[in-house]
Amino acid sequence: LTYGLGNFWRGEGLESEYRLVRMDVDRPADVRGSLTDAPLQSGVFGAVVLDPPYANNGGQHTEAEGIHRTYNLQAGLSTGKIWALYERGIAEGHRLLQAGGALVVKCQDAIEGSRQHRTTIHVWQVAMALGMEDVDQFVLVRHGAPPMRHPYQHHARKAHSVFWVFRRKGSRVASGQGMLV
């Protein structure tokens, strides 16, 4: 649902294993569309991957500025807006999946206003509310120290992101089905 520049998809074997359907709002892709309102038929994909922007308070530090440029967003995306984007994107991914299809969601917890925001837990709650099955979770650890706006810290740095794997309840899909990215 969020192909962007395709950096997430660089690697061997994906295209030989799956028929990828790339979707993005304004970048070169197979389908033009929003992660919250895909112009695609319901229930046709074996897998959907959701990797929306999740750096809050864009423009505050270099990495967030880069993420906001990549996703063509205005600076200042708050945690509440990020969570709303996840809610709508997960619902849209669920709509597009066949019964038994997998939804992979990349997310990261955040600190905003000196408060912890557990986006990983929120994403799980949204998927459970849709009746999805929690299949797996992968933790990806960043190489090097995450950027900081201040020379001090009150909370642990967020040096990891999470891939949640959920399944739409129903019988499993056949191998090689289409994958929407």
C-alpha cells in the first residue's frame, strides 16, 4: 500500500516468488492510490504490506525531514495523525485481503512531548479489533544510534522497528498469490 521509492523492496527473489502490485500516491507505481483508499477490488490479495511514515514531528530532525519528503507529507505529523493513518491503512489492507491472507505492518514506537507512544501496541489493537489473527512479529534493529534532537534523553532511544504479521481469518490462500505493496 506504500511503495514509495521502493527502498523497502530491494532484494533478491521477491519478484520471482510473488506477483507484486506496487501502489503509491504520486510516485511511479503499477497503481496510483492512497493507503487509506486503494482503487482496488476487495478480497483479491494473498498479502498486503503496509509501511507508512511513522516519524512524528517531521521537520524537527534530519531523519524525520527525509521521511516526510519521501512520503510527500507536510512537516509536523503528530502521533495522533500517525495512528489515524495506521487505523485507516490497516482497515484498507484488511479489505483487500483474501480469507487467510497476510497483512504485514511495519511500525515503531515514538516519543512525543516527553511521553511514550506505543504505536506497536496500537497497531496490534487495531488488527485485533478487525478480527485478524496475530501470526508473528519481527523486530528490526537499527545499525548505529538513532538521531536525537537534544543532547539529553529522558527515555530509551527507539533503535528498532517492528513488523507485525497478521492473517485475515479464513482458509489459507494458495502459494504465489498477488502481493500488494
